[in-house]
Amino acid sequence: MRIALLTTTLEPGRCGVGDFTRRVATDLVAAGHEVLALAFRDGHLQVPARDDSLAGLSVLRLPAHAWSAAVRSEARVALEAFGPEVVSLQISPYGLGYHGMLFSCLPWFECLLAGLPLHIMYHELWIGGTHDAPWRQVVEGALQRRLLGRFHRRLAPQAASCSSSLAQAMLASIGIEASVTPIPSGIPVAPMGYGAAPPPAGPIPQTGAGTRRLALFGTIVPEWDWRGSLGVLCRAIRDSGQRTEVIQLGRPINSPRHIGRAIWAEISAAANEFPATTLEVGETDAVTLSHWLQSCDAGLSLTPLELLGKSSVAAAYREHGLPIIGLREPLRLRPIRGRTDWPPDPGAVRADATLLAQIRAGHWPASTPATAGDTSLADVLGRWQGQHPVRLRHQ
């Protein structure tokens, strides 16, 4: 099949949606499909760039800081030349509109996608859905919700996807039917042991007997109560007769104020109080990250467990066979179709009183199984032709 993947930017390592799109593109090519990956609003370059170096994959990036007819025309020409059998639009409202309002871009997409068979992957939805959200977020989220429903109805895709059962229910509340497609890992499992090449950053130091190594991978969010979660977890591990080592992996910063880096510095300074030792690895290559993950006993998640399917970090933990321990409080949700008690995604465990008691008794949590739903968006799109016959829309 010929499949076009559309997103805002394809600059590696700068946008989770863009990195996800690249991963899906390579998976589709490996499955024998032809793919056009098109970034229609890429602010990381000044002139259009095309890369056809990988057989079966064309990557086209169009620079734009605002919606323009010229960019839309260039994107439309590329789509018509490619002749896709399906177009999959990867969107996050905050990547498309001011304050996440899908209004100004709607006419642009209607012209660009007219007559093309369409799938939409909703990576983010709307804000203000919890009881502790500020009133401004509640008001803003209500408008985002209304505009997203209009966006979907006007584009009328043949199919839609989201990353968690909670997001699926949120979409259903505005009349959008979507399948659950968790975000895949961006860190493949790298070979270790005899005959395997060492990671580029050097060999991974091993832990001593009686030490639990915990991975803290990705962005550190400012709303995280690290003293009330990580500190309590480390003390439970101490009470079991073991020591704790916390490894920071990836970029911890939370733009624009770099709050994540400051929080990590506070954690490192207070580690003796937990007690624990800390080690900052930071940004490094995928092979080195994989070797570090394989050396860990668990992965720490700062994504609410009800939304774990949206986390590529959680997917990396799963792929490397790690238990996932959630360090955030449950979401205090406003009713969604009459329901407020949304369960965590399958397999992950929250660092609550029950888990802490188990750890103190010497029982470590089990590895986290795969989430429910489709295993990858590549599988969904690869089955498109048989499941969703083309129904062209005309201008």
C-alpha cells in the first residue's frame, strides 16, 4: 500500500509526535509498504528538505510558521504525486492552533485533504478535565473540546485512533469513535552479553548485591511530588534490606524554564535523606539507553497511569521487560459519560500503600505486560485497505 503520514515537524528528538511518525514510517516500510512522511509546518528548517535515502520511504519537510496557501499547495502537489491509498494525520491540538484551538487550521486541512481517504491519530485532546484544574483551564478545555468535535466532523475521517482507553472515552463523549493504539517504544532492545558490541558511551556499571536500580527516563514534570513518592519508595526498599540507585535517562528539562533539570538537582542533593544514590546519564544514543534499561529493576513513570498508553517512555520500559511504578497520584477526573474512576492501564502499578507494603515484605512487582489495544499504528494502517474501503470526498 501507499501510505502518507502527515505531522507538523519531523526534526528528530524535538517532538514526540514527529518521532512517533518516523517510527511508524520505518515499521510500515519494513512491512513492505510505500510511505511518504510529510511535515507541513516544520519550524526547524528554513527551506524545504526531501530525503529519499531509504528505499520505500520519502521524507518531505516544509518550513512554515503560519498556515499559508503556498505551503498547502506544495503539500497537496506532493500528496497527489504520491497517490496515497490512505493519509494518516498525526495531530496534537497544541501543535496546530493557538491555545490548542483547532479553528484557524480547519479550512487549510479541508483543502489539503479533500478527496483523500483519511485516518486521524489524536495524540492529545483537551485540558481542564480534572477537579483540581484551574477555572481558566476548564473554560479553555471546554472550547477545545467543542472545536475538536467540529474539526473531526468537518474532515470526516474514515477511522480514528488514540493512545489510551481514557482518551477513547473522552472522544466518545463528543461522538468520535476511535480505536486504542498505544505509542510504541523508540528504544529497541540492544543485544548484550557475549559477542555483542559494547554501547558507544562505554560499558554499563553493574549494581552490587542488594541494590535496586530504578530508571527515571524522560521529562521531569513540575507537578511531581518527588519527596512524597520517590522518597517513600526508597524508604520502603531500605526497609526490605536493600539499597536504591536512581538513574536519570534522557532529557529531564521541561521547557521553557528547565524546571525538570532543577528538580533532578534537588533530588540528587537530597538523595542521602531517602536514602539512595543517584546517577545522571542524560541524553545518549539508543543502544546505550537500552543497555541501561536492561540493567534496571524497574522503570519510574511520571505519566498518570490512566494515560500510560501515550507514553513512549512507558513503552520502552515494557519492551525492556521492566515493571512500571507510577509516581503520580490518580487523576481526579470530572465525569466522562457518567464515570470518574478510570483505572490505570493494565499491568502498571502505583506506588501506593499496598505496593510499598509488598516491597517492604521483599516482594518486587512483576514485569509489565503489553497494553490492551492494537500493538502499533503500522498494524492499523497496514490493514486499512480491507477494513476501510475508500470513500472519496470532493471539494
